[in-house]
Amino acid sequence: MPAAPLIAYKNVAKTFDSGRVVAVDGVSLDVAEGEFLAIVGGSGSGKTTLLRLANRLIEADSGTIAVEGEDVSSVDPILLRRRIGYVFQSGGLFPHLTVAGNVGITPKLLGTPPTEISARVDELLDLVRLDRSQYRDRLPHELSGGQRQRVGVARALAAKPRIVLMDEPFGALDPLTRDALSDDFRELHRKLGLTTVMITHDMTEAILLADRIAVMRGGRLLAQGTPKELSESGDAYVGELLRTPRRQAERLGALLPREISA
Amino acid sequence: MNFLSDPRWAEALGHLPDYLGNHVRVSITALALGLLVSLPLAIIARHRPVLRGALLGLASIVQTVPGLALLALFYPLLLALAALSLSWFGTGFSAFGFLPAVLALALYSMLPVLRNTITGLQGVEPAILEASQGVGMTPRQSLFSVELPLALPVMMAGIRTAAVWVIGTATLSTPIGQTSLGNYIFAGLQTQNWVFVLFGCLAAAVLALAVDQLLALIESGLRHRSRLRTALGGIGIAALVAATLVPAAIRAQGGYIVGAKTFTEQYVLSALIAQRLDAASLPATTREGLGSSVIFEALAANDIDVYVDYSGTLWANQFQRTDIRPREVLLAELKTLLAKRNITLLGELGFENAYALVMPRRRAEQLGIRSIADLASRAPTMSIAGDYEFFSRPEWTALRKAYGLSFRGQRQMQPDFMYAAVASGEVDVIAGYTSDGLIAKYDLVALTDNRRAIPPYDAIMLLAPKRADDDRLRKALAPLLGRIDIATMREANLRASGNDATSSPAAEAQWLWEKVRKK
């Protein structure tokens, strides 16, 4: 018998515009402790809504969502958000706060003493591989896209959450930065024993990073499982999504020489 | 004489602590009140489109009301409220000067603050708002640590605009009894003292710039998280306030306040009264440039202690009488009417300052015009100019009725400019004042009013209710009663309106006293 899931969606539904737009339509999904789950889908598939339901940035219309065994509707949403890390698309950093101010914001909200926050900020900058002396006091606009996203990850981890939610965290980065950053995050996930839910529209990224993949379309959960399990799904859309990375890989294999000198 | 060595600069400088102090006090209070109301309103309204529209609409309407009118409207409004408060709670308050000025100016400051605060808060990116929610901020924490700091530059731009507007518009609070840098401008315009006008404008401009720059310093300090700059800006503002409050606080309070309306003769007479009281060891200050009905209500409410009015003005304006009475009868009746409001009619000064139709002597002789009746037949080809109130006053109605007057055109002018206008032929006839020195200066003639359409306008001294039994005051003023004849007053007025260095109202009051005491 596996342990109880850390995040459990049960028959969850959400509509916008007084019912005219169905964003999430009867989704049930479990995320086990220590798991790295990727939610894949096109725009309008409901993947972002599903993610935000977990920390109550959006409230569900029906169904239940349990986080660490507790029904989120019975938890203070502010306190809930402070114990779940959240990485925004292209950082979402506060432009008027320094790197240290951004990273330390959640501990500050939790009332952590300043000296402790300061030490924690240094620790986190090391963790996301940013030179503390160089970046600590910079403002977000003085950073590159990759550096900003590293700060975003550090901020999400600041209050030592067990769960990290990521909204297309690497989407806006150039391929090399993206590769380095996703490898680094995968390592952090393992080292810190996190439970991570990441949204992406890129199946290749999902396959390379995640333990399990959930495929969304039109608000419904079409399929979920390891890449291998998904490839056995009979769904045409899922099949289409999986064919693309394979085709790309085959073409790349044919076009690129085996060894590339460094 | 050299323009810069003009002694009027020194005189203007002497008034600076008083005028500037009052100006800063009323401006800063109004701005603080405006911010106190506008900022929370803007924050409440930012997510409520209906309220936001209503607030901005209302503030825009207020902004379209000319500053002088807005200030003037607050006086009767507060007067009515004060009366209401007196009858309901047993305590009234002064509707004169500071309070109406602060309220009107605060209202005036609201639009830029409301608009910029709302715009600034709405300009915060939705992604940033989501992030503040996502990291676990309460709406309040998000407002104070994210939204307001990000909206600050736009908000401060609004606050700076409001500050400059308030400081500029505060110069218009002089006619409702609030001493301000506008005293220079109003007095200067009336007595053709361009040094005063210039000085007042410069002082107001320098003050506005200084406050604007101090606010800019605070803004840059807040934006760059520089405690030093924020503190320097704050200290600057505080120092400005303190520096202007100190002389006002040191100056003895509780002295006598002598009121003056907005024309030369009133400036001279109020200076004369103040000098007489000072000579009798009764400390006195003047409150100049007051509107005609403001000054009467201020006296009735004990906000000023003494001033000179004219029998016909009170008869027609304050008591709404349209019947024309012989001089003695009118004075006697007026005394009774005033007594009902506990105002003492101390006595007449000895001259009359009536409205009169005035034209160049030479032209009148050419046309054979000596009286208003002679003028009537020529009137349809002529134009007439009067001060801002004349054409809406009962005298004008009475004149037209009595003589069947009908002019080709009529214009309103600043009183001191009318005489030059009629002398140069810009207009044919003006409604001037019989005691005005400019009649002699420009060789004009006042046409006789055989049918007595214009009521008598004896200059009379009025005392506030609380001064009714003040014998020292009565004794100090007694030497002025019945001693100033029309020729002397005209000469004093002419001297005071001269555009030269020695023609200040105070100097002319001295001259007048020398003439009067010899009688």
C-alpha cells in the first residue's frame, strides 16, 4: 500500500465567466510524496488553473483538493501559500526589491528574524548557484532571464516547503540556459526531497525532467503515467504529443554526428 | 530712483514673515487634509469602477470651478453651518479666513492625488500582483509592500502637482479673510504698487518651487531606499513649516483686528485706524483685501473688530433695501438695523464715497452735459464701464429707471483701471466713486444726480458686537469722527494710488492724520 498522496485532486471542477468557460472539468489526480509530476497541455487546456487550485490562488467550484492530507478549503489560504513554493513564469520577481529582498520575502512574512533570513538567503543563492557577493543586492532588472529564474526558484524554496509548484518556469529561456537550469532544479528536487508539480507545454521537457506526466486537454485529464505508460495510451492526442519528441530525436540523431567536441 | 533701491521692497520684506507664515500654514494644512482624504479614497476606489468614476468625475468638476469662486463659495456655506452648529450644539466656529480657505484648497488638491494614485496602482502588472499573492501576502501586505511602493513615482507626481496648485491658489484666499502672499497682490493691484505685486508673485513661485523640490527629494529617497534623502526632504518641509509658524506664534495674539475691503481708500483708512489704536497702546493688525459681504459678516461674527463701511452699501446689500431715503433718515434707520445685529455704528467720518457717473471734463463741456439727465439723450451712442458689482447693484437699476438710461455697451473693469480707460476714451462714461483721487488726476467730472437715484454713501465706522462697550477703543477712534472731508480723502486716495515709492497706504494714513489732527 503506497503512502497517502501529498496532493490529491478529487473530481475537481472550475468554470469562469459564470459557467461560460470550463477550465477544469472533473479532474482526479494524485501526486505522491517526492514525485516530480509534469502537467502537459496546450494553451486553454486548464493546466494553469489546475496548478493554482492547489494553493488556492483559484478556488474550486466543486470537488476536493487535499494537500498534506488536509482539505485546502478548510485551511487559511494565506498560510497555505506560505508553506507551498511557487515559481512563476519568467520569475515574477518584485521589481523594487533586491535579490535578497525577493528571496527572503516569505520567511519575512512568516516573522523569521532578519539575521536568520539573511543566512537563509545566502544558503539559497548557493543552492541555485548564484554568487552571493555579486548578486545579493542587485535589482531584478539588472539580471539576465536565467538569473531571474534562479532567484525565482530560490524564493520558492526560502520557507523550506515540501511542495513546489512551477508555472512554465523555463519557457522563456534560451535552450542552453534552460538545459542548465532544469538539470540544476532536477538535482535540487532530489537533494531536498521535494514534491514538484510543473506545468509545461513542451512534451520533451516533461519527459526529460518528470517522473510522471499528466496530459490535459479542454479541462479534462486525458492520461497520466510514466512516459512508458503514456506511450501505451490509446488516446490519439496523447499519441500525437509523444510522437513529436521521438521524431525530433530521430531526425537529430540522423543529422548530428555522434560525438561533438567540447 | 533705482528700481531695486525702491523702499517698497523693504516694506514688502517686512510683511513677509506674516504673509508667508500664514500662506504656508494654510497651504500645508490644506494639502495634508487633501491627502488624508484622497489617498484612502483612491485605495478604496481602485477596484471599484463605479466609485472610481464618480470620484474622478466629482474631482474634475471641482477643478473646473475657478479657484476664487470655490473659495468664495465656502464662506457662506461655513457661515450657515456655523449658525446651525450654534443653534444645535451651542457652540459656533469661525467661518472666516483659515477654515474656508483650508477646506476649499483641500478640495482643490484632490484631483491630481486621486487620479495619480489610482493610475499608479492600476499600473502595477498583474503578474506582480499574482506573485505577491503566491508568496503568501495578505491583501494588506501586498498593498503596502508591493503596490504602493511600485505606484509611488506616479503618486508623488500627483502630490507635487497638488502642492504647486494649492500654493498658487492660496494667494486667492485673501478676500475671504485668510492672510496669504495674495495680500501683496491684492493690495498692490489696488494701490498700483507694482513692487508688491511682483514681490507677491515671486514669493509664491519660490515657495511652490521649494516645496516641489523637497517633495521630489523625498520621492527619490523613497524610490532609491535612501533614508538620507527622505530624511533631508522631510526635515526641509518640517523646517519650512516651523520657520513660518514661529513668527506668527511669537506675535501677540488677541490684539484688535482692523478690516479693509479691496480698494485704496479702505487700505488707507484701515492703516489710519490701526495707527490710532497703536498710538493709544491698543495693539492692532489689519486684515486687508476682504470681500464686501465677507467683511460685514466677519464683523458680525467678531472675527474682526472694526472697519469702515458706507451707509448706502449696507442699506442696499446687507439689508436689501431698494427705497431711497434722505441722508439723515437713512443713517438713523441703519443704526437701528445694525443694533439688531449688535453692531455699533460709531459715527460718520465726514465724507461720502458714493457711486457717480463720471466722464472727462472737456468732453462733458463740449457736449453740454452737466447732470445725468443731460447724459440720458446721448447715452444710446455711448459705452459705460463699472466695477465688478455695479451693474448688478440696485443703484444701477434705480439710475436706469429714474433717467431712462440705455447705453450702447457696458463693461466691467478693475476699479483703478476705469479712470484711465475713460480718460483715454476707451469708454465714454464710468461708474466711479466720488472720493476717488483719480477724478482730479485725470481731470474728470462727476455728473450731478438731481433726481437722487443714488442713495447717500456716508463713510461710517462700525464696531464688532464684542467691542460695543470698549471705551478705550471708542476714545482712540473719536478723533477721526466727522474730521475727514471729501477733498482731504480724495487727496489721500490720489497720493496712495500713485505709482511711486512713497505712496504706501501707511504713509498716506500718516499724512491724513497730520491733516485731521490740525482741525
